[in-house]
Amino acid sequence: MSTAASMLGTYPHDMGAIDHEKLAACIEACVECAQTCTACADACLAEESVAELTQCIRTDLDCADLCEATGRVLSRQTGNNASVTRAVLEACAAACKACGDECARHSSHHEHCRICADACRRCEQACRALLAALG
């Protein structure tokens, strides 16, 4: 069992009909993606061709910020606002798609971009799966 799932399991009240596995998977994907995007932006800054990577760096940092915020919002269950949760998940999925697409453009030259694109795709899928489960 993951740490996110363990923490969700300790919540002292009934969390309702939310799919705990998809929630935990989404939290984990968001945290992983935020770290990966931050590291990718940093690696881009260290590349000799940094001027060609400015859009990649920007999408990395935007995605990292949205993933971190989404993971934090999803981790809080007290007074959960379903419309805010959906909006945050949609924004995170959009940022992950944009970042995944941008990093994929550089993936044949930069391994960090390939790894980041993969993490973004996983996070986008986790956000969309949780959105579908929320109805």
C-alpha cells in the first residue's frame, strides 16, 4: 500500500463514494510529476541549447506547480468542494498534456525530456480517471 493510500485510510470520517484507489493513484502521480517536471526544467537549464528549450522549461514549471497544487488539494478531504476538485483536476490534466507534448518534442535529444513526457502522460491519465470516477 502506498503512503497516499495509507494516509487516506486513516481519515477519521467516511469519505463517501469516492474511489480511494483512483484518488491515491492520482495523488501519487501528481507528486511524481511535479518532481519530474522540476528536475526536467533544471536539466534543460543545464543544456548547452538552453535557448531552444525555453518553452519546455516554461511548460515544465507550469506543470510542476499545477501538479503540486492538485496533489495537495486532493490530499485534503475535510469540507471537500467537488466543483473545485474537478476544476483543479481538469487544469492539471491540461498542463500535463501540454508539458508531455512539449517534452516529447525534445525526447530524442534529451533523456530527461523523455522521462518527463512519460510522467506527464501518467499524471494526465490519473487525473482523467479520477474525473471520470467523480462523475
